[in-house]
Amino acid sequence: YDHYTFAKTLFDSKEYSRCAFILQKQTKPSTMDKKCLFVEYYALFLSGEQQKQQEVLEYSLNNSSSTTATGVGTNANAHHQMIHQQRNQQKHHNQTQNKYLRTILNDLKTLHTLDQMDSYLYYLFGVILKEMEMKSKALDCFIKSVNYEPLMWGSWLEIVYILIDLMQDTTQNDNQSTLMSNTFKKFKSILKQHWMMKVFKSRLQLETLSSQGSFTQLDLDDGNENQTFNLIQDLCSQFPNSNYLYSQLAMLSYHQQDFQQAQEYFEHIKKKDPFRLEFLDTYSNILYVREEKAELSKLAHELHSIDKYRVETCCVIGNYYSLRGDHEKAVLYFKRALSLDPKYLSAWTLMGHEYIEMKNTKAAVNAYRSAVEIQSTDYRAWYGLGQTYEMLDMSDYALYYYSKSCSLRPYDGRMWSALANCYESLEQFDDALKCYQRAYDNRGEQLSTLLKMANIFRRLDQNDRAVELYSKCL
């Protein structure tokens, strides 16, 4: 117990290598307490992650180009040189692997063979397999983890994220239904009746809505916004004091772009628990979009006084400076957020937006690419890359990234409108018209979309179609 307490203290202090060493020398893995084993292997994994990040950072610094911080210029050769450098950095990043993965994996396989696993060890097994791009096997481990312990929230979240990734690889509805059906068969029957299953389903639907712009079919009565809302409301009736559940209602409204309703939910949560910081970065996004500068300033000061070293605090302050037009300070705070959590997705995408405002296209591309590395289903980052290359007059590259954002958000008119603009700039008018039609069908900017379609028909001398669309604009 003394060794475990000491090791856990080292773990909490982020002295991961030392923590793993203290536990390693105690006994063999097959006879060690499972709690100690988990802390040892998890510390070893995090130590490897630290070393990997340092190696990637050193490579990036040693191979950075001589371009200034203000941008890459307008020269086409400079643009292509930037892309070549970024590809080299991406290749090096992909080849850099946590050096302890194989050791941990082999030990966990041994424990699995000896039937000495528990919920936490299966969770770590899944993390290792996911890191090694074995997502289907990782999914099985996370499912075994929650079958052992239904309250293992970390495993539930990983199941959500892997399913989102796998759904992107199986875009057709039939394939997605098969994926969901096969996944749910692996849960123990008693677990399907557990209240955590409802929490999991609601989170999965929200993440699907965020990444795809639509819900997914989980059971016969799932798959639309009313069912998801009712699912969360039902949980709220069971747990009326759960601010997490109310935050999920807020996130549901946010993803449906009902910002007024989302703001009301967040204000309700803040009154109940004024020191709660979770999801307040999203609340600041709402205040930003609604241009409520005074409220955003108030929120930034409140969070700074509560905990200035939380990623949410840095993100909120960054949004405040962005709304003020002080983009350099905004970037500074988004960087602070990333120094606290390098995998904090929102900070990467928001920082990319700020670099776009500063016309620093190289830095913007790096920020968006970092977001994509963390979560390949983040449509905002793909869309941002499209915007950046469009600014550089590199329409072929922009076309690729806009197409990717459309595949991730097929029901979002904004994605199709951007892709249509790109096709139009390349004078591929047939493809542009198809995309504008998709944008119009998915409630894009209706009037401007009709005008753009009419202008194309006019350029193609199809005046009857042009007149028809112009008439709709009156």
C-alpha cells in the first residue's frame, strides 16, 4: 500500500517515468495487484507520450522554414514549399511512436491469457490498441471494460469516439446500421437495461450530430432529435441535480444552432453551480456568435478568478480577445490552452481561425492539421483548411478539403456552398450547380445560393433557367 500511495503521488505530479519505475521493481506482473498494474502501465504509457511529443516538437523546430511569422508570401513556389515541409512533418509525426506501446501490449496480452484483467486494464488495453490504429480490437476491449464495470465512463467515451470514426469509414446507412447492431450485441444483456446505457446513447447521438450534422439509428425508436431530447429529459427526471445532463441539453441545442435555448440552459447550470467550468468554452462560442461582448467579458473574468490554468478558461479568454479583434492575444491564450492539453481540439481550430484573420496562412494550416490529427472527423478543421488554401488561390487543394468537410457534414448547406464556390472558381460549372443545389436543399443561404445558380446559368446561356431562379429571388 505504501508503494502504491507513493507511486500515485508521483503520477499526480506527472512524474510518470519515476512512478512506473517504483511499481515495476516490486513484483512480477502476474502476481501484482491490479490497481498497481494499471497505474504502472498507464504511467509508462504517458511517459512515452511525453517523450514522443518532445521528439515531434524538436523535429518541427529544427526543420522550420525561414519564412517569417507574418505569412508565406504570395509566391507559388513558397506555397508548394510550405506544403512539402508540412507533409514531411506529418510523415515524421506519423512515424514517431510511443516506444513503450509494444511492451505494455505484450504484458496486457499475457494478463488477458491468464484471465487476470479487470475494467481498468481493459480500458488501457483499448487505449494502446487505438493508439496502434487497431480500432475494432480497441472497441472490443472498451466494451469488455464496461461489461466489467458499467460506471467506467472513460471506456464509454472511447466507445463513442471509435464508433464515430468507424461510421465515417462506413458512410452508407445500411453499413452504419450493421455496425451499430454488431456493437450493441457485444454488451451484456443486463448492461442494456442499465441507466448508463442511456447516458452513453445520448452522448453518442450528440457526437454524431456534431460530426455529421445528423443523428444515427441506434434502435427502432432512436435516430431523431425528439428521441434524443426525450432520452436526456428522462435521465434528468432520474437525476434532477445532474448538471452534466443539463449541459447535454445545452449541447443538443447548440449543435442544432438554437443558440438562444442553449444559452438559457448554460445560464441555468451556472446559477446552480457557478464554479463548474465544463463545457463553458462552448458557452463562450455561443456568446461569441451572438456578439454579446459584455457577457463574454464577464464570463472570462469569472473563469479567470476561479481557475486561470484550466483549458476552458484560456479558451473563453481567447474568444473574448477574438471578439474584440485582438487576434494576437487570442492566439496567445489558445496556445496556453494547448500547453495545458495538447489534444484540446477546440483550441487548435479556434487558433486556426485567428491565424486566418491575421493572414498567417502557414500557421493556420499547421493549426488545422493538428486538429485533424487529433480527430479526423472534425469538419471545422477540414473546412478551415479549405478556406486557407482558397485564400492562397490553390483551388485544387481547397477542393479536396471542402470535399472532405462535405463528406463529414452531408446535411450542412454551408459545406456544399463552399465546395460550389470552389468548383465555380475552377469553371467546373456542372459540379458547381450540383453543389449549390445540395446547399439549397440543406437550408444554406437560400437567396445568395439562388443568385449564384442563376448567374452560372446566365454564363452558360441558359437564360430560361436563369430567369426562373432570378424570379424566385424577388
